[in-house]
Amino acid sequence: MRLLIVGGLQGQIGLATKIAMERGAKVSHATSIEQALATLRGGAGADLVFCDVTLEIGELVRGLSAERICTPVVACGIGTDTRRAVDAIRAGAKEYLPLPADPELIAAVLAAVADESHQLVHEDEAMSAVLALADQVAGSEASILITGESGTGKEVLARYVHRKSSRAEKPFISVNCAAIPENLLESELFGHEKGAFTGAIARRIGKFEEANGGTLLLDEISEMDFRLQAKLLRAIQEREIDRVGGTKPVKVDIRIIATSNRDLADAVRHGTFREDLLYRLNVVNLRLPALRERPKDIRALSQHFARKYAEVNGVPFRPLAGATERLLAGHAWKGNVRELENTIHRAVLLATGAEIAPEAIRLPDGSLVSTAPAFALQNASVQSAVSNAAATTRGLIGRTVADVERDLILDTLDHCLGNRTHAANILGISIRTLRNKLREYSDAGVPVAAHGEQRMAG
């Protein structure tokens, strides 16, 4: 956690700094808004800004916005000056922190920024397998590509890898390649010199330099312009970048993590993504399973979000009713963890009884969440697998138990599109037993579905 304190905080700056550092923050200071902006432009970076409420909060917020620096601002002032607190919030501050500083309140503010939004909650074996691989490669310098559907928690996993790496004490910098216009992304990544283009009023250090010594996350890398991909490839290969308008290269020492919710190999085939860049990024691939592929996590995350949003909204904590847990387990969750979080947040606000009942589980339009396991009926191939399984159960007479067991296992694996962990959960057997059975069938020449596929007709 990097904290930038702006202004003198009416003589309380020393105490605020001491408390923040005791809570693990790395603190830097700026005497004015101009100096604060210059510090951030210069690449020092900050995860949070405490700003003296007597300064022009609006000027700081507008300056950060103009520089596309996404750092939350907390206004600080002596006592509970209601007028100034309201003005600061209206100007764009996220919170108002009264001084003298209360250690627990500062700790809560730091935790809200540093930890709460990046917690990794899991119980399912499918997620455990991903984290085991992440643990194995975190200490290396290898580039990592994290893939998975939208909302599965790719940035959360990237932060987990950073925390487990030898660079954990250095910056973790994230760039959303899909959210920044193409004509600005180069400057955002590599920085620019004063006068390099209209609006470049001062030298600006880019994300590569800001992440120096640490980790740079390139979120949704598939959305990057093809022309810029060549410059990114050079930066990764040479470990140096060229600022826009610069005259000499700048050396950088970073670890690259990239994420994508698209098939980059398919993008290569369509000519929208460079194959050589994919090879550079995809040294290790961490595929995050969709939430529907890790049913135990639905329950664990639901309980976590129920407790979290009860506390955030100041309402009593209500556990999930058994019927509610079954309803959540049967839903498709096309938006994955993000959709589940929003649904539980709504449920916390709508619930009225001692528990969160199924009636509180609603979609944004107010309709009830479907109880049908929609993920099992998403495409024709899966529907075909379900039909085949039903036909099998109607023709059991005259067949051996071993034959029936084999067909049940293989049809269930087809139903799960090759996901061994999910198939084992449905069958009620251990993953080791399932793998042994599949090895036995494969050795006998029986086709077995690969991950993400179904068996070819034999």
C-alpha cells in the first residue's frame, strides 16, 4: 500500500504518517497539489491520497482525472467540519477523515483500499488446482497469461501471484487496455515528454516505469491495437521503453502478467493479435474456471459477500437459507463472480427475515433468479450429451455393471465438457478414482473427452 499525504494536515501529518506506517503503508509527502501531481507524474505512484481539506480538493481530483491517474482521494481535516466535509465529497473525495487521526479508522480506510477488493475466497478443488500452479510459478520471472470468462477474478489472481512473488514489496500496477482510447494507450504505457503532443503539459512517467521493480498487469490485452503490440513486444524483449516524444530508451525491470477473456490463439488466426507477442506473454497460462465449474465456490463466495455487504450497509448479517444455497448452485452465473457479488449485495438489502430467503435473490430488473441449471443447456453439443445420457439409462437391461459404469462416467465427462473435477463432483467419486478409470478406458482404446471438449464419435 502506497500512501501519498498532501498538505500539512493542520500539524497532524506526523501522527497520521506514523499510524499509516505502523499499518504497513509506505508513505510519501507533498506540500501542495502541484507537487502531488508532479510526484505522481514522475512515477512514484500511490494507491491512496490523503489530502488536507483546506486545499482545493476539486483541483486535485480534476488534475488526477486529466492525467488518467485512478487514485482515490480521502479528505482530512480537524474535527467534524460538516461544511468542508460535504464540499470535499462533492468535489470528488471518496471519504472525509476527521483529525486527530484515530488509528482504527485509518486502518479501516487503508484496508478498504488495499485488501478488501482483492480477497481470494475459494473452497472448490478446481480453484485449488489453479492456485497450486500459481504458487509454483509465482517466484519465477516468467510472464503469465491469465485467461477466463469475464468476471471470474483474473485481476484478483494476478494480485495473488504478485503477493507470492519476490517482487511483493514493489509496485503492482494495472492497466486496462480496453478502457483507454487507442491514441492514449501508448502514452499511458510508456509515458511522454513535455510537448510530445497537444495536452502534454509536462513529462509523464508511464506505467512501465511506475511498475519498475514490480509487476505490470496488462488487463484485457486482446483489446490492444495491433500497431502498439509491436512496441509492447520490443519493451518486453529488450526490457526498455521509449517515451512518446523521447530521444533515448529507458531501462525497466518488470514482470508482466496479462489477462484476456478471449481466445488469443483464435485472435492470432484472425490477424488481430501478434503470434510472437502471444508466445512472449503465454510462458505460463493460468486458466480461471467459470464459476459454474466450481460449485463449492458459489457457496463460499455467497457467504463471504453476505457478511461483507451486511457490514458495509450497516444491516444485520443474515445467513443464506438452505433453499437459497440450492438456488444459487443451480444458476448459470454467466457474469461469474462479479454477477454473484452484485446479486448477493441486492439480496442483503432486500432480505427481511432471519435468513436470506430465495425471494431475495433477484436479477437487476427485479425478476427472480432462475433455478434451472442453465449452464448445462448452453449449446447444442451439451444438449446432445444430456440426451445421450438419458438414452443410456433407458437401455440398461442385458448390460454389465462395468459397461453401465463406463458409459455413465464418460457421458458425465462429456456433459462437463471434459472438466474432470466437475465430473467427479457430480459422480460422487474422488478425482483420483476418476482419473484411474479414464486411464483404464483410454488404454482400452475408448475415446475420452479432453478438457473443454467432448469425445469424437468412435
